[in-house]
Amino acid sequence: MREYRFGLFCSLSDNSLSTNHTCTLKRLNKENVILKVRQNANEFVKLLEFAKTHNLKTFRLGNSFIPFLSHDDFETSWKKEIRYILDETKEKIKHYQIRITQHPGQYIVLNSLNKEVIQKSLSELRASFWLFDSLGIDENGIVLIHGGGGYGDKELALERLVDTIEHNSWLKERLALENDERIFTAEEIAKVCLHVKIPFIFDIYHHSLNPSFFSKEDFLKSYQNRRPKVHISSKGEGKFGNHGDFIEKEDFQNLVNIFGEELYSIDIMIEAKQKEKAIEKLRGLIA
């Protein structure tokens, strides 16, 4: 029986295992960095074992895997101090054959009107790329962000996004862009991704809130030799765009309606608050 390629993000729902153990900036020092990286690395391997046992195909690494890696107070020499942990982890994760990705927060803005914000964003992405390279993660290990701000003129904002990527060509090694729920639509992000030749992450929940034309062909084309990836969540309580605890069957069916049989070969990140419990429940709903 064929199964969909579901993915888990960052931790288990009860945080009993997590890749986001961190410290405060005030307590940032070599000893605490080593301590937290060791803890995150150990639990990362356990999460990969969990994923393998439950036939999950992709895992999103926490953004605090190395606390404050891109911060000015993070001393360069500390990278050497944690290298042995990364090398050990690299060897351990090889045999799992699980795709690893990362999704830095909304503070990553590559089309900002403030050049300092762009530079800080680039520093954050460079740090993520360094981590992925250090862990031996292959080309399917993408680091995804949203398109940034609209700033009253989306066309100009997208032009700035393209310019930033083109002037920092190293970004194309791992960067991917995702449509968001408020500003940039799937159609707009797909156009940018095809232009600069990076993957487009299609988020169907965001697409329902911020609709546009969606081309399955353009989506698939953007991946070239990489495996395509989509995100799914259902509406949650509270403010606009909140994710629900579980995935509604009709929301998953909407994804099936778009991709048909091709969905079996696409990685599907389950962005539900109950994480592994949501995956188990969804599998029961669609069985």
C-alpha cells in the first residue's frame, strides 16, 4: 500500500524530544553553547529514529539547534568547539535517509528597505547553510523563508527580493521561498523562484487565505533535480492564519485534488500543532 511522504517539524508535540533547546543571550557562553548543541544533537538523532519508525520522510530542524549562531556575540572559535558534535551527528544521521530542512522566522527579510535588515538576514541564512553543510545534508536540505514585505508596492518589493538573491548567488545552493497568507501569493512566489532558479514551497493553507492562480507545472519545474515539498495545515483558533491542532480531511483532499497521484512523490510537511499525533490522526482519516 502506497503511503504519503509526511514530515515532522522540530520536536514532538509534548516537547519530550526537541531540536530547539536554547539559552538566553545573557547566558550565551562557550559552555552553554556546547551543552545545548549536545542536547539538540542527541535528541535530533532520537527524532530521526522516531521518524524512521513511523515512516516519516522529512524533518525540519529547529532554528535554535546552535543557539545564536549568527549573533555578533557568538564567537567564531566556538564553531571549532562544537565541530566534533556535528561530525558525530553527521555520521549518525546518514543511514536514516530522511530529508532535513529548516524554516527561519519572519525576521528574515531579503527585500527590506533597510540594508542592515538584509545583511542580518543574509548572516542568518549563511549560518543555517554552514550548519547544513557541517551535518553533510544533501541538496534536498533546503532552508525556506517567506518573500518578505510588500512595502506598498509588491512589484518593486519582488524586484528587490530578486536582486538580493542574484547578488548573493550562494543563496541558490539551499534557499527556497514559500507563499504566505497575507502578502505574496503562490503565483508571485512561483514566478520569482523560476526566475532565480530556486525551489518554491507551496503552502496550501496560505493559498486558501491568500489565493491566486497556481500552476502545478511551475511548482514542479522549480525543483529541477530536487524532491518537491508542500506544506499543509488547517485553520486554528484565534488570529488570522493560526494553525490548528490537527489536519482536516477536506483540507488534505484539496491537496490530493491538485496533485493527484503525483502527491505520493512529494514531501508533505504537516504543520499542525499536535505534530506526530496529527499525522497519526490524518493517516486514519485517509486510510
